[in-house]
Amino acid sequence: MFLDDFYTLRDGRPCISAEQASRFAKRMAGDYNPIHDPDARRFCVPGDLLFALVLTHHGLSQRMTFHFRGMVGADVPLDIREHEGGALSMNDASGKEVLIVERSGETTRDPAVIEAFTRRYIAFSGRNFPHYLKPLMEQQGVMFNPQRPLVIYDSMGFTLRTLDIAALQVEFVDSSFEINGKRGDAYLEFRMTHQGETVGSGSKKLVVSGLRDYDAAVMDSFVDDFVRRKALHEQTD
């Protein structure tokens, strides 16, 4: 399975090391958020890796909504439970829910379809910053604290008209930003196409903390550092 390098099983439960999580973020999603670096003080496993684990183990449904309830640290055994009505929850070792999944419609467990969908979505999702989030913050005149950038995956949902999507593409459609004091909620809308025909749509919500007035010079410097980090990793990968 294409996810095998990014988790291990401990007593039958998925467990993700800091190195595996960081490798997934960079190699699979192109996500260079410092919070996924193995030595990050507030390290957390990428939400897209948790999303991918759910699809790999429980299938892809036509309608799914993912609610992220907490940050998952390194080497935490995870338990995915199925509930009445088909809903799923992911719990950490203490029993705390870290992810809730609502789903309905037809479900496929075809590994090729699930892998294609997962790869296309996480490639889109990993482009949060700077591609979508930077211009959105600039438009609103706010930005995160560059010394402690905290952008958290809150939720994501989508609807597919069909599961015959081996050649799926995921495309950015629109974005919006709601400010509430020092916190902002960013919404990224996307559509899914197959052979040029729209077959689904979805929305992703990010929470941006520590908002302050936008400073173009500081943000440009942060983006430059982001690009350098990415280039360095690609050279050494």
C-alpha cells in the first residue's frame, strides 16, 4: 500500500513517528509547515495523513465530512472505530477523539481508486501556503505570527456524484476569510473533475491563530524561507 512508509502497526493500531509524519507532509503533500518538522516544539501529525489512513482502512464514500478535534503527537497509537449509521471516530491512546468522520452514499474499497483520490486531494491540500493562504491574508490585511505560525486543519467535506474516478483531478475554486479577533477561519472551496467533467465539490476549513496586521516585507521573507526549505529538502530527498 502506498501509505506503508508513513505509519506502523502497534498491537494492530496505526502509530505514526515524527519522521514518518514529516516525510509524508513534504514528500506526499508538499507541505512545509514547520509544525510538521520532527523537532518542532508543537509538532503534530498532518491532518491529511489521518485523512488518508481513514480512507485506506475504511474506504471512500460519496459524501464524507472530516472534523479534526485535536492535534496528534508522535508515536501515538490510534484506534479507528465505526459507529451506528456508518460514522467513524479516531481516538488516541487515552481514548480522546481526535477525528470524527461522517459518511453516506456508496462506498468503494478499491485500492486503486482510493489511492488516486487520496493522492490528488493531498496534493491540492498541501498547497495551503503560500499558494492560497498568503493572498487571502494579504487581501484581509492580516497574517499569522511568523515566529510561531499556527495554521490548524479544522474540517473538510466533499460530495462525489460517482466513484468511477480513476483519473480524478482536484481544482481550487474560491476562498474566503472570517476574522474574529486574533483568530481567522479560512475556507478553501474546490471541485473534482474526471475527464473534464465535474463529478464533485468540497470545502476545507483552516484556523489561523495569532493574527496581526499584514506586513508585506515580513511575509515575503517568510515565504522566501519556505521556498528555501522546500528546495533544500528536494535536493536531499
